[in-house]
Amino acid sequence: MKRLVCLLIAALVTGSVFAQKDSTAYNTDTIRVGNFVIIKKNKGGVETQTSPWRDWDKTVDVKIERRPRRQSNISTNWWIMDLGFANYRDQTDYGYAQAGSYLKTFRAQDGPVNQSSYQLKTSKSSNVNIWLFMQKLNVYKHVVNLKYGLGYEMYNFRYDSRLSYRKDASAYVYNDSLSFSKNKLYVSYITVPFMINFNTTPDRRNGFNFSVGMSAGYLVDSRNKQISPERGKQKINGDFNFEPWRLATIAEVGLGPVRLYGSYSLNRLQKNITRVEQYPYSIGIRFSRW
């Protein structure tokens, strides 16, 4: 009999111990959902000591705290695209340029090459950039960052004129005798940008940020594409005495999911020997995660 009573007492003690462990397993009032922390409190403002899933239908105070999003010191963004408009600032002294050998006149009725010869169709002159990657390196508390990358810049200048590029023994331009339904100069560069980025809301993915810096590009392709009823479609390839290197100031502004970019060339499109001074620039929308 005594042995049976001892067994019953031992069973009760063991049961109470396991019951206590089960209750303490839920001895928490905090629930984490993503970056948010939900803390349950009773009416007196004291944290409850019951299961967080029990009695949620009763009147309780709930405090929600947002935990800061963890950020890596180096983040990479792949395959970024820019779509924008292109133009150039023309600082050419055409009287001086026409005395050189780059601007040619073959027929008096076609007229000499002047500023009107370089007139663009602004709505059809475009800039398309494809960036293989861009990286952002934390410099100070993710507020100040260094941004850099590698990409391919493409400029399409649509002329509203009969300007033509040729390269025989040397490169030159002239006013053609034909009118073109399409007359375009295409130039492209392999480019490396460097920017200082300022992020005013580092804990938010879509806050306000802006970047300023410079880029260095190397000319990889240039051609003059023309379409006319007389000649059909033709492409004239060549460097046309363009500068092989392009240095530019660049900027980027981001507000929420919208990002704008701008670029302005610090050196002219053509070499000094041409006596033509044109400085390309572009502005548009950037499709990027940050």
C-alpha cells in the first residue's frame, strides 16, 4: 500500500513539473512578423506571462515595433536599364570650322555645313544604357555610399537635315544632295561610373536618395544610318574623327520607385582637328532596385 502511495505521489510531482515546463515554453508576449515586433500587454501596461496565442479576443494593449532592416555593407544590382533623351550643346565657331578640312562643300546649291546642318529631331534623339551591374559600398552608416559599375551607353542623334558622315582617306561631313526619311548618328561607349550616394532613409527601401559623380567611357562603335528613296537603307561605319574617350559628370535622383538620371559630357564629341565643339548630354528614367 505504501509503495502504491509513493508511486502516485511521484507521478503527481512529475506531472506538475512537465506542466510547468509546458506553461513556460509559451512564457512570452512577443511575436515577430518580418521586420515587425508585436508585444502584448495587459491593461496595467505589464507584459503578460501567458501564451501569446491565448486570450487574444480580450481587451489588451498591443505595441508594434519595427525592427531595422539588416543591410549588407556591399550590395549588387544586376542588369539596370536607362531610357532617355539625348542632345548636345553646340559651341562651334562655324566660320572657323568651315576654313578647315572636316566640313566640306561639294556643290554650291547644297550649301556649307553650319549649325542648321546639325539640327536634331529632339523627340527622336534617344539615349539607352544597359548596365551589367552596379555595386553600392557602405561608407558611413549606409547614409553615405560609394556606387560604381560597368555598362554600355548608346546615343542616337536623329538629324533633321541632309548632314552626312563619310570616311575616305580622312573623315569629313557634308550636306548631301538628297533628303532622307531617316538620318541618324549612332555612337556607343563601354562606361565605368563612379558616384557618391546619399541615402536620407537608409532603413527604407524606397526613400529619397541622390548620387553625383563622374563616368569614363571608351568609344566602341559609331555609324551614320540613312534611308532615302534613291539609295534605300545604308550604313556608313567609322570613327569620323570622334574622341575615343568620353568623360562626363553624372547624377541620379531616387524618390520611392522612381529614379531619374542625367549625364553631361565634359569633353567634345569630335576631336580638336575637326574644329567642331559639341558636348552631348542625356536625361531619362532609370529602372533599378536602388
